[in-house]
Amino acid sequence: MARIIPIISPRQDIGKTFLAVHLAQALASKGHGVCLLATGWDIKTEGAWFNKRLPGDLKEVLAGRKQLGEVIGRNGGGVQVIADSDGLKAAGDGKAGQMPLVAEMLSETEGCDYLIVDSPAGVSRRAMAFCLTVEEAVMVLTLDSQCLTAAFDLLRALAANGFRGTVKTVFNQVRNISMARKAFGKFRESTRRYLELELELLAIIHHDPKAGEASINKRLLPNAAASRAYKDIKEMAMAIDQEVPTDRQALPMAEFWEGFFQHMRCLLPQPAQIIKKVPQARVSEVKPAGTTRSGQEKKRPEGDTLERIADALESLAREVQALRRHLEREAGQGPDTPALRFHQPLKLDWEAFANGQKRS
């Protein structure tokens, strides 16, 4: 059995792949067998993380052109790498009868202690299916207000599909540790209250110019004390390694892949549309107190910025809560009825819902 850790992020270019690669390296340095499943990777360019071109793509395996062992890349640090451009997405969209064969094929990754999944950024079926299968996710964020708003969108899409696990949060490239802790506290309060999701603060990665250069050049950070980011990631790996995984977090590979494809079939259709139906309240559009009529904004302390972020998140959460009540009524589920393991397709009559809100 392997501990499966999906790594997600609300947006691109905030360090998700950087974190996934270095977390895999840090766990392997402790003597563990680690496999990195890199979804959305281009094997011609992403192999630079390991100073070599990757030997193949999982899409070729699922198409029957190669064996799984032929596309697994390896580096000197003991990490096995399986790159996948869109093979899993195509397999999930395929015929249901093909799923057991695909799951059996991918179960050959059995034998590693950790499977680190670099999931697609944003709201995607693959990212949510990974998280739903193991009821766990590591979410990478920055303190950017738009990133926090997008993170709330991602979490409510997970909640709409029945996720009831734990989301472990990692703030990346942080200059102000106190601000990161305050932002997490407000963000956790909103998600707990309105989405009924539990967040944990797993790690705060300090701002490190070397980490930015490594992400751009796709190069591993040196194992040196001079790299603060690498030290933070090693501490995060140690914290993960000391945890006792639940029965859902550590699975035989065949069971994991079977559950993954089952969730791919049972997810609400096009989950990104759920977000588009809810009016967006952009943090950048919230007019802060102290703005003059001429539009000139006075300088505000960091605490006020956090308050504005929290207000915007609560506004989004109230809209999601109203939408959730409407969906439950449409599906015939009361507040005391246990949530279905796999949601049935729901009728999204947004116009009727909006009219009802106006009448109330």
C-alpha cells in the first residue's frame, strides 16, 4: 500500500509543481520509495526537473503503445516519475467497461511508500477525483487576494461533489509569516462555516529568490542550508512522514485507481459551471474604507487588507450556502439527510433560483 497525496492549487504559477517535485525529493531522501505522478506535464520540457528527458507519457500506455515500465523516469534521488499529459482525462471520458483494465494496468505502481500526485491547477475533474478518492488534499496558496478567492471556488466545487476530508494548506513564497497565519485563520473560519470543510495549516514556505529561479528554470534546489524554501519543505515532509494515515489515505494501488475512475464518472458534470453560476465578488473590486471620492486610495495597514479579503470570502460563502440549500431541495435532500456518496445529476435552474431569491 502507498500513501497517496494529491497536491492541488487554485491557479497556475504559484509553485504547485515546485512543491510536488521537492516534496517527493525530501521524502525519498528519508529512504522511502516515492512515485511522482505529474499530470499535465509536457515530457519534452518538464523532464528538466530531473536533468533528463522523460522516456514517455502515460497517454502512450493507456493507448496500448507502451508498457508502464517503459515510461517511468528515474533520477538519482530515488524518485520515480510518471508524466501524464491528458491520458487519465481521456481514460475517464472513455467507456466504463475499459476502466477495470486501465486500473489493473496502473496498479503496477504498487511497491512505493508514497504516491505524490501533481494534480491539474484549478477546478478540474482529475484534481477532484484524486481528492475524493483519498479524502485528502494538500492545497498550495499564496497571499494574493485573487488566489484566495480562486481557492474558495475550488473548495466549494469539492464540497458540491461530496468531499468531506481534510485540506492541508501550504502558503508558498511568504514574506510575512504573521500575515499568513492571520489569513489562514479567516479562510479556515469561512470554509468551516459555509462549506463544512476542515482546513489544516501544513506549512509556510518562506520567500526565497532561489526557489523562484528554480521554478523558472525547472531545476531542483540544492540540498543546502542556504535555501530557506528547501528547509521548509523538508520540515513539511517530516511532518507528513510522522502522520498515521487513515484507511482512505493509504490504499493498494488497484483500489486507488478503481476509486479514481469511479469518481471521474460520478462527478457533477462540468464542475466549473457550478462556479460560473454563482455571481463572483472579486476582492480587488471591494472598495476599502478610506477611499476618497476622487478615487485616490489611502494607504491601509496589512490588517485592513486581511479584513477585506475575509469580507469578500464571506460574501462568496453566503451565495454558495444559498445555492446549496436550493440544490438540496431540488434533489429531495433535507438538512438531516446524509449526503449521498456519489451525487446524482441535479437540475441547475439558475433563473428560477434567482427569481426565488428576489421574492424572498
